[in-house]
Amino acid sequence: MKNLTQSFETITNYFSPKVIAEVNDQYVKIAKIKGEDIPWHNHENEDELFYIIEGSLLMEIENEAPFTMHQNDVFVVKKGVNHRVSAVEECKIMLIETKTTLHTGKVQAAVTKSIEEQL
């Protein structure tokens, strides 16, 4: 059993997802977001579910109007869709992703974390 509040207390860096559970071939991850450090990227073969635990998240999808997600909002970025996220104030999110999903797709950035670093 995991407690989300306690799990978030272990995260000290923004944009650094942490795996808190596994469901079949999916990882359940949590992360804190603040700032604009995530680059535009996509996941060629995997969908990515975003669930907002606390705060607000700006979701940008290429060629679409950006929108703000708030607490309890859920959105799925479909495979192959270029996207990026940011937050003015700290935002706590949960991600559900296939175990093969690379943090920032094929784009390498200062905040990119390997799957091993997320475990």
C-alpha cells in the first residue's frame, strides 16, 4: 500500500517522475511540476495519462489551443502527439504510462530521467 501524500514528500526535484506502482505493463508515476523545463516531445508508441492531484498544469498540444488542467482533471495524450507541460506554481500529478515510455520521448533535456532513475 502507498500513501500519495507521503510519496510526494520523497520527491525533491521538479520534472522528476517517480514510479510508485506497477499494473500489468503500466507504471503509475507521480511528479511535481513547476516551471517550463519540459521540452516539446512525443511518445511514438505509447499513450500517456495525466491526472492532476493538486494545483494547475498548462497542457500544450501541437497545433491546438493550450488548456489548463486543475485538480481531479484527467487527460490522455495519444501516442505520436507532440506536447509539453508547465506550471506557474507547484503542481502534483500522477502519470500512467506503458513501462517502455521514455520521459521526454527521444528528446534529451536537462530534466530527462531514464526509466531506471524513476524507479
